[in-house]
Amino acid sequence: MLDKDSILNEHEQVIDLLEEGRLKEALVLMSSMNESSSDYQLKQELQDMQTSYHFMLQYMEQGIGDPGRETLYKELMNKAFNIADLTKLSMLDEVSNSYYHTIRKRLKKHPLPLNMTSILNILESYNDSISLYQLTNDEPKLMEDMKIHESALKDLFTLTWTNSKWTHADRDIAYKYLSSELISAKDLSLLVSAVTLSLTICFDIEKVFWLMEAFYHKDPQVRARAQVGFVIIVCEQPDRTKLYPGINTRLSMIQEEKPDFTSDLNAVIMQLIRSQATERISKTMQEEIVPEVMKNIQQKTQHPFQDENEEMDMNPDWLFDLGPKLNNKMSKIAELQQEGGDINMVSFSRLKSFTFFNEIHNWFLPFDMMHSEVIKTLGIHPEGENKLQMNFLQMGMFCDSDNYSMIMVMQQMPPDKRKLAFSRLKNEQVEEMMQEANIENYTMRTSSLEVIRRFYIQDLYRFYKLSPFKTNFVNIFDQYLYLNDMEPLRPLLHRPEFIRKVADVCFKTENYTEAFQAYEDLDQMQVADADVYQRMGYCCEIEMGKTHSLDSAIDYYEKALIIKPGNKWTLKRLATCYRYIGLADKELACYLELVQLEPANLNFMYKLARVLMEQEKYEEALQHFYQLDLTKEDHLKAWRGIAWCSFALGKLEQARKYCDKALAIKPNGNDWLNAGHIAWCQGDFKRALLCYRQANSLSDDFRELYLTDLDMMVNKGFSKTELQLMLEII
């Protein structure tokens, strides 16, 4: 019997061979793998498949034509994938102690008393139980029926997500769930999640087709979950989905029948990408926003002169579509939330240790005021303060998982403290909060497809990141999520209007690899504008040394400048790139143009002066440094520039004057080094030595800095021997 790692390794080798189209080699490895399996049905299926493949090759070798050969080959490939997956799961059932395989082993030994048909009957009859209660007010009977209903939901989820391959009977009963007029949308939504979870473990085309049929369901919650599930499977199993032409056929039909379908799928992709930024948002919340709110300190105004090593700055034009400029950290919270960012993860991540979340299906349970845990907390008829709490939970501020966390927290609070917490929350305030949260179009959170989709993906994010079951699954949020160019979505979504939206979301969430790919597709479609080229250049800069180079960044920035000449941001980025690769003349040209465009910009003026100084155009550089000195008092960078240019031009008194001004304010090692040069040239050896030693004490790289100025000092009349001896004395 193979151990877990060996099983996974052999399965991975088989899948790699199949994805490369090497079916013959894959079958040989599968035969070896199947020898360790106790599943005789799979062994027989593999043997039958090998026979079919052998005859197909034999007929082809004999030159016998077969118009159905292409179809047969695809069928054999599909069977090979399926048998490999099922063999892996069967073998892992015997050796793995993971939660998934533990449940499967338990079900084999002790099947559940309910099957899918009996569960459907229970779920369909639950509405009758509620209606009966409204007539009789028999609360004990309702609670009993509620417990039966919730137990049936648990069994429904367990039977579905552990079922690796549907039989015809399984498929037929699943479609009965989908077409039932009696089952609630919330219960059906849980089944959709279970089907999705099952597909992430083992591909099954019947489940994929079932999800696609759910696209037609009248309830938006069912549709949203089905759409998200389908996109996840395409992301995780692209090589499998493209083997089934029936998927493309059905997608084309759905597209014709539902005009908004392609936009919905694109919106799913964008929301999944936004969710990849959740950890960054949580970090911002913890490290920036929360401390800012706690301290109530306004942001400090940035100094007009940036540091020499300036950070990569975003193009301000890219912020125009985000609304007014963010004035404080609180507005940043609102901005993140409005864009679909998950600002609640940091708070609720600490509230997932309740026993409620020890049941896997509860992570996907739609929030229901008629759930037993909710009734235990708020009562079956919430009144008074409990009514306010009910309204608060139904406002659409939190995803389903977080709403249940809130219920669990309320259960832990003594009634008097809970009452105090909500005592100041009046109905008017609740309404106002709903308006501020931009939820004026609905009173119950289940009515907006966009909100349902966003919150469901947040539920998934919490499951994959926080649940005790996460090790059983590949985390979808760690995957490459630019899916518009991936089969079978490509015919629907590989269009400029969809790609641009996804590209911009990737860019805003700092998924620069995906963003560049999307913008590159726009470029290849010949619909790229200046903004697209700017962003491509920016992606290349950010990813420099990984997948792109500065040469590529320059190429895209130059294209952007051709379309939109005189753009200050593009010129700034080009200047920085030219500087990095040593093209000083081009860097100078950029800053000359920038100063012409914005003469009052001190930063542009300084950068221009600096480049002129580095090119040894000292007289020109001095004029700009003088302007800087007149513009702002105590400007260290201007004084340092004047000091060095004056020293280079032999204006030693002026050089010393400005160097001393810098030394009196905030000297660094380089200031003391320059002061040493000036003093030595003036014949003041003792002061020169004092300054050099001070520079040495402040600079770890003093020797390198000193030797950099060697040629300058030789031009001033010093011999290399003198300069070397001074270094020894220091």
C-alpha cells in the first residue's frame, strides 16, 4: 500500500502526462498505480479504456479511417482524467487522516439514515411547518421541525461534497432540487456551495452542467453562488473544462438567453481579484486606519521636496474615477468598502473559533433569522432591543459568516450588556446607516445580486483562510485570476470592454502580473490608449527583475507620451527610468520639459539642477540652485548643490559659505566630506582633517565616497599620493 505522499506524487505525474497529451504513458503509470487500489470497479474501467485505446491505435496504424477518432480520443482523455482522480481518492480513503477522507470512510462504514430523496422531502415540507406555526403558535413543534430541517441540511452538504462522481440517479435527484418550487432558495444555495466544494476536489462534468443550469434559477442568491462556483472550477481545472465542448455550447446558449450573463461572470472575476487584496486591506486597517482613528491625528503635510530615493508614485489621473480625494483615513475605509474591498476581515477573523464553525457546512450557510442559533439569541419574535439587533443584522453590512459570528458574540454577552450596547441604536439611526452604506435600494440584503456575490466571495475567503478545514482544499484566492483569456470563458469575456474592467481591478489591487497581461491583451487588440501604456510601464517598473525590465517600461512610457505628449507623470517616470539605466541626456530632457510645464514645481527644479550638476554643467546647475534657495529658506538640497557647484568652479569662499550653512542645520557624512575638500583647497589642512574624520564617523562608506571625488581633487592640484596619504591619516 502506497503512503499519502506517494499517491499524490503518482497522481500528479499522471495528470502532467495527460495535460501534455501523453495518454499512452499516463495509462502505463495508472496501471501501476491501480495495482495498489482495492477499488475493482475502477480497475475494470481502466482495463476497458486501455482496450479501446489499443484498438484505436491499431486501426490508425493499419491506415483504417475513422471519422469518430477525434471524438473517441477526447472521450478517452476525459475517462483517463476521471479514473486518475477517482483512483487517487479511493486510495487516499485508506491511508489519509484528513477530514475529507475521514468523513468518506465513516460514510462507507456507517451510511447516513437519510438519502438525497428523503432530505428533499424534509426541506420541501419545512415551509409547511412555518405556516402551521403561524396558525397554531406551537413553538415547541416548530423548534423540533427546525432541528430536523437543520440536520437535513448538514446531511445534504455532507453527502454532496463527499460524493466524488454523480451516478445517473444522483444527477436526477440533484435536478429535482433545482426545479423544486417548494425548497427555499437558502437551502438550495447551500447545495450549490456543496457541489462547488465537491468539484474543487474531484472534477465531475455532471456537476458542472448542474451549476450551469442553476444560472437560470429565479433567485439571485442561487444564481450568484452558481456563477461564482463555475468561475472557481474554470480557474482550478482549465485543462479539464476545455475537454468538454458541451460547456462552450451551453455557455453560448445561456449568453443568447440571458443578456447580462457575460457581465455577471466578469463581475465574479473582478470580485475574486478584489478579494486577493484582503490581507493588504487588513494590514492597512490594523497599522494605519485604526491607530489613526484612535489617536485622532490628522495626516501631516508632505514636504514639497521629496527624498532622493522617491517611491513609485501612482498617476494622479488614475484616482479621478474613485471620487473625491481622500481627506482622511476614515474616508479611505468608505472608499475600500464601496469598491468591494473586504474591510471586515480583520475584525471577524478573531470570531471564527465558536463551536458553530466546527461544522463545515455552517461556513456556507446563508444567514437566516429562522435558524435555531438566531432564535436562541433574539427569540422567535424579536421585540424591543432585540428588534433593533435583528434590523442591524439584516442591513447588509456583513457577509453570512460574519452575521453568524455576530450572533455567537451576542450569545456570549450577558443580556444587560447586550441591551446596553444596542440601547442607543434607534430605528432612525439604523436607516441612516443603511443609506450611508449605499444600500438604499433594498431593505433585506438578499435582493441585490452584486451585494450577494460580494458577500458570498467574502464567505469563501473566510473559509479558505480561517476554517479548520482549509487544508483539504487548494486556496482559490492564491491562484492566478485573470481568466478572461482562459477556455471556456475566452469566447465570452475576451473582449475589450470586459478585459479593461478586469485589468483596472487587478491594477488597483496590486496584482501587477495579471494587470500587465490584461493590458497587453488590450494592446494586441489595438485598443490601448495612453493610460493603458502608462499602466503597462508602471507594471514593468514594479515587476522589474521578475518578469519585466526597465527597457520595457521605457518603451511603454514612450508610447504613452506619443499619444498624450507633455504628460507630467509620464515624463517623471521616464526620467526615473533613464536615470536608473544611465541615460543622463534623456533624463535631462525630461526635466527640462517638466520645468517648462510647471515652473513653480520645486521638485522638478531641483531634479533638473541635480542632473545638470551630475553632467558637470555647473554654471547652469547653479542658476537653478539659486532659484531654489530664493524660493524657500533653509533649503538644504539647494545649499548642498550650490556648495558643490561653487567648489567645482573654484569659487571656494562661496562653496564654504553654503557648506557651512548645511553643516549648521542637519549635516550628513557627505557634507563633512565636501567641507574637508573645500578646507584643504583653501590651505586649511587641520580643518580639512577634522572634517574628513567627522565624515568618516558618520559614513560607513566613507572610503568609497572619498575615492569617488579623487579625480576632482587631482584637478584641483593634489597628487594621488597626497590624496592616498590623507586617507591613511584619517
